[in-house]
Amino acid sequence: MTMQHPALEAGRRRRFAPNLWDALAFGLLFGALILIVHGGQGTLVPLAALNQTPVSLDPAQLPEYALRTTLRMLAAILASLVFTFLYGALAAKSRRAEMVLIPMLDILQSVPVLGFLSFTVVGFMSLFPGRVLGVELAAIFAIFTSQAWNMTFSFYQSLKTVPRDLDEATRSFRLTGWQRFWRLEVPFSMPGLVWNTMMSMSGGWFFVVASEAISVGDTTITLPGVGSYVALAIKEQNLPAVGWAVLAMLAVILIYDQLLFRPLVAWADKFRVETSASGAAPSSWLLSAARRTRLFQRLLRPLGALLSAVPRQRLALQVAVPADARRALSSPLSDKVWLALVLAVTAYCLWTIVTFVATELTLPEVAQAFGLGVLTMLRVIVLIALATLIWVPIGVWIGLRPAWAERVQPMAQFLAAFPANIIFPFAVVAIVRLGLDPDIWLSPLMVLGTQWYILFNVVAGASAFPNDLREAAGTFRIRGWSWWKKVMLPGIFPYYVTGAITASGGSWNASIVAEVASWGDTTLRAHGIGAYIADATAAGDYPRIVLGIAVMSIFVILFNRLLWRPLYVFAGRRLRLD
């Protein structure tokens, strides 16, 4: 019988005994669970309960409203993440699927959030008749449509630019597609995906106002939340209530930045592709606290072992395809058949739209809609160019300095989340009093909420830029414009293209509210396809609504096909970290 030294026994007991960090971790965990249960209980009540407790401008109600809005946005983010992995992987790995999915993604990001709501709210409400849950799902889906496309583009871009040497290493180790996806492709995409998830979370605030007021026929159902609070404050021209809502948003953003995104940024830093250690890694007090726990880590160890074992499983879909069938499917003839099928489906959709629009509209009106689309396109081009000149240098400077990135991150999230429609009334007053041209001075409102896509993606690209390449550039004394041209701009270019695509699509979408701004009885309009769709929506003119959305989608697809897609291909071929 062996005897243990008393000091060893005491050390073992201390190693397993809970400490103050365990108390903090359990407090945060159970506090989050209590808030989720409390917020979820409001979704199970009858629909009539919303009329009994209407939205109030009492600031004391804002914590409850903020909780409900935050839970909707987190649910939408989880759905967006699942959609991103499935849709982005299929588009990146299948050339034929890419021919359909990427143009479809261009169309989806150009369709206004209100357009999705008008077609989906009845379906969600029919799933849970007479319950608030159906309306909640419709609101979550509306927020999802403002978050998913940006994340999907980021993941797709990462999969297309995975370094060839890393891909060859996975093939040398004979990893299955499942293992390669979870052990190479997802980790490689993490730095950019985390920053784009932050941007999507912040960008969702822009559409919270629309998603929390659901219209069904002549009835409007208002869900309790910060968005409905802001809408009521603007309707009643209550500036103090708007200020309370902004403060509530700032508090919520700071909380989920510290508890969610700051730990994710620090965790994702380990997936950077480099051969030398980075200068200063981003840090998170919550992540450090979790690593110092004792009992908490032991309790979560089985779950961690399970999650780490899933990617190591050699899962593979074994489909027995005869050799002749395999050759036929990969032949040029099958490509032509697939292309013909895609063109046939596209032609049928266009014919359906044309026949619906032609019931009430004439050819000159269609030509007028395309002319308005050109005006909006010119605004988008100028605004994206200005945003690029401003935010690319700033984003690189922030991304190369992790300490500054930690300080700027919550501020950038708040600015990205700040609902631009709160600024619209001040813009209307300034334009009227100064006698300015609405066609020019309403244009900047289009990019207020979308310029941050460029900043966040450039910060992500600069943060993921290999430190060894920076050291090599310093060794060869590459400075000034040569450093930008030969080192940094090629390194961040794939990330910039992702940000510019989503910023461009978001600007087209925002034109619907930015080209028509009002405050009280004063309404200003700029000539463009966004104002055309807004006026048609207000009048309930469905042929013109369909025409406006179709024209906008055509311009977005052509813009992406002729400019952004070639840049994507160039980044994937010439600017990979090989």
C-alpha cells in the first residue's frame, strides 16, 4: 500500500476545488440561461396579449425590449451561420452549383427586407396560429435576411482562397471531405467570418425597426423590442425617447461585445496562417477567466472531447457511380445541358415577371424604371469609391494593431449598429433649411449603414495577414506606396472584395429608405429606383413593386458579374497565400 505525501494530496484537492473564476463562470452561464428562458416565455403567449400590453415609450421598459431584440438577433445569427456553412460550401465546391447559387445570392441581397416579409409572414403565422411565436419567427427571418448574405460571401471567399499547400497537405494525409472541411476550411475562414458575423449582428439593427412591426393586410402587429420603440419615438417625434433607445443599444452592444465577440476574436487569432509568431495577440478577459476555472473546465471536458472528436471522424458519402456515368457527368456536353437548363429556368422566371408587370405597365414606364436604376447605380458607385478611399487605410491601420482593434471594435460595432433612419429627420431639416438638392444630399444616407462592411472586412484581412510576410517586407525595406501596392493591398484584397460586394448590395437595399426621407409633414425624394419602390409599396401597387425589385436585381447582378466576380476570380488565382 503506497502512501501519498500530504502536500501532494492538498495540491490535488486544490486542483479540483472550485475557485472564484468558477463562481464568475457559473454566474454568467446561469444568468444567460435565465434571461433566455424569461425572453422565450414571451413568445408562447397568445397573439391577443400584444394588444393588451402595447409598446410604451417609458424608458423603464427598455431593458425588457433590449432583451427581446437581442434574442431575436442571436437566433438569426445562429440560423445565418448554419446557412453560411451549407450554402457557401456548396457554392465553393461545386462549379455547376456555383453558376446558380452565387447569382441567386446577388439577387437575395438586393431584395428589400420588407419584400421578404410580405411573402413569408403569412406562412410563419400559419405554423402557430393565434400565437406570438409565428410573428417572432417572421421577425427572426427578416433579421436573418439582413445578416446571412454577408457571412455567406465571406465564407465563400475564404474557401476559394485556401492556400494550395495546406490543401495538398490534407490530401497527403488522406483526409475525407468532412475532415478537410472542419480541420482546414472552417479554421482558415474563422478570422474573416468572425468579423463578418460582428458586422452582420450590427447591420441587423438597421432592419430591426422594420422587422418588429409586422403588417398582415390592414393589420399591423408590433412586437416589443428596441426597433418598435424607435419606430414609435420617430412617429411621435419624441427625441428624448430616441436618445434613451440609443443608450440602450450602446449598452447591449458593449455587453455582447465583451461576452461574445471579444472572446471569439481572441479565439480565432490562433487560426491565422503564418510561420512566425504575431506581435501582440488579441485578448479577452472572459476567455482568460474561463481558462483559469477548475470545476467549470472539468464539467465541460466531456463536451469539449465530443466536439473535438466530431471533426476527426472519417465520414464520407460513398456513392457507387459507374465509370461511364461519371465520365458522362463530367463531360463538356453535360456542362452545356446544365447551362441550358439554368437558362431555361431563368427565362421562365423572367417571362413570369414580364407577363405580370405587363398587365398594367407600358414599355415607356419600364424604360423609366431602368433610367431610375441608372441614377441609383451612379450613386452606389460614387459612394462605394469614397468609402473605399476612407476606410481601407483606416481598416489596415486598425487590423495591424491588435491593441487598437480591441478599443475600436465596440465603437465600430455601435456605429455600424446605429440605425441610420434616426439621422434621416436631421438630414431632412438641414436640406430644407439650406436649400440643398435632395438628389445629391440624400445620397450619403444610402451608405451610412453599409460602409462598415468595407471597414470590418479590411480589419479582418489585416488582422489575418501573416506576420512573417510583414517581417519580410520590413527586412527588404519595402515602404510607402510600394508597401501598399506589393504587400498589403494584395493581402487584404479578397477580404475587401467581400466587403465591397456586401456594401454595394446593402446600398442598393438601403436606397429604398434613403431616397425617400421624412420628418413630420416634410418629405424629400431623390430620383432613383429606391424611391420608385418605396412609392409603389406605399400605394400597394404590386406590378410596380415587382418591376422595381426586378430592375434593382438586374442591376445588382450585372454589377457583380461585370466587376466584383472577375475580381473574386483574380483574388482566388493570383492573391492566394501559397
